[in-house]
Amino acid sequence: MDRADARVLWGAAVSAGGVRLEKGPVVAFFDVDGTLVCRDPVTGPGSFPTERVVRAVEEFAERGGIPILSTGRARVGIDQLLNNLPFRGYVSLDGAHVVLDGKVILDCCFPRAVLERMVAEMLRVGMPAFFEGTELCLELNASGGSLYNWGPVACDLEEMRSTKPDLRFAKVDFVDEAYGAYRASDFLMEELGYYNVGEGSHELVMPGVSKGAGARALLAELAAAAGAAPARVFAFGDSENDLSLFETADVAVAMGQAAPHVREAADYVAVPCADDGVAQAMEHFGLI
């Protein structure tokens, strides 16, 4: 069954009187920025959903659904969500770190040789960048100043090593101001995965690492533990790094403000995040 068939059958089930679980539970993966929480153009990423979205996630869990976070953020950036909402697990760092019910399923980082080459290239082309890991995040900026103001700053590899001796990082963020420098490095462009996540933000990941791959690993673990495959898998997102997650799901939901190519890849387009798109879509599909 392809995703188009799944969408038709799901719509028929909802029209017939709501969701009925014939296998395992329904699983829903939720992106954070631009999906669960809105990004303010002045203050940046939000920290917590609106009351309506909070209640939607809670009700979904109360009805037996399994909500999972799926985000580019590191673990430290989702603490408030994990501590206050009934998420069973999370796919973080664009799929590099995956946890279900407290068990680490995946934990990837850039190989040391690759990371050292990345740093050398970024310094060569003058590219400030923010390195994220499961334990610590820091900015690489040769000037010693900070473009991002998100964490400690290192001028070179040695300062990075003094701050984080094991150099375990899994994702890199950079902004439009550094995009020209990124384009000046064939190594960075050809050897790493790249996402334009909108609103002037960009991400680099290891080849093969994606939200979709992380979701598949989590779903396999969930099925093994439960002895049954999920009845249906939903994915909610708004950005380019959600496309692999959409491919993994039976039903992909894009927020109304998403870029055209993201909306085109979805099975359903909700109202924008600012209008509680997650809650509106969950109501539409009979999940709450």
C-alpha cells in the first residue's frame, strides 16, 4: 500500500466514525520549530506550544496515541517539552540522536577526521557555524565574537577541544550571513547533508542521517517492544528537514506557512502554525 492509498483508507475510517486501532497504536511525529511552536521574527524560536496545541497532544496520548518529538534541536532545546507533555520519545539533531521510553536507540556524531576537516574548511572560508551535540553546543567563530549568541564560542579546533574534549557533535547550524562562505567550500557542499530550513537558517548533517531514518529506527524499536506495528503513522512538519519524515509516515501533514515544495510533499496542509495548525489537523483526522 502506498501513501496515497493509506490516505484514502484513513479518510474513510474517519468519515465512518473515527479512528479504530486494528494493530498497534497510532504514532505521531511532531516537528518543533514552525510546527508545535512558532518562530518569532524578532525573538527567534518559541519555547512552548499554545494551550490549544498542548491540549491536543495530551488528548492524543490519553486516547492511546504515541506522540514523538522530531526536531533539529539538541536534547537541551526540548527539555521543557519533554518535561511537560506526554512525549514517549524523540528524534533530535535531525535524526542523529533517537530515544524511546528513556532508551537510546541511535546516537551518531561526525567522525573525528570529518569534523576536523569541516572545522578547517569553515576557518578557511570564514564561515561562523554553530555545532550541536547531545551534551554540549558551541559556536565556531574565528573572530572570537558571536554571530549566534547560543552558547560558548571557540576560535579554532583547539579551543573546541578544550571545551568539548571528545568533539562529539552531530549537526551544524548556520545563517544566511554565512551562506556565501559555505558555498565557497566544495568539501562542505559535497560531503555533508544540507537543509535549507527557512527564515534564514541552514543545517548540515552526516550523509544518511535524517529525521526519516531516525523515525524508522524508533518505529522498529516500538514494534519490537509492543509486538505489533503501529496502526498508522502521522508526521507533522513545516520544513525541508521534515521531507524524509513525510516519506516515512502514512499521512504527512504540512503547516500552512511551509515552503511550497514542503506543502506539495504533504498529504494534507493544515492552517499555519500561528493558527494552531497541529491541533486543527489532529481534529480533522479524528486523532482527538
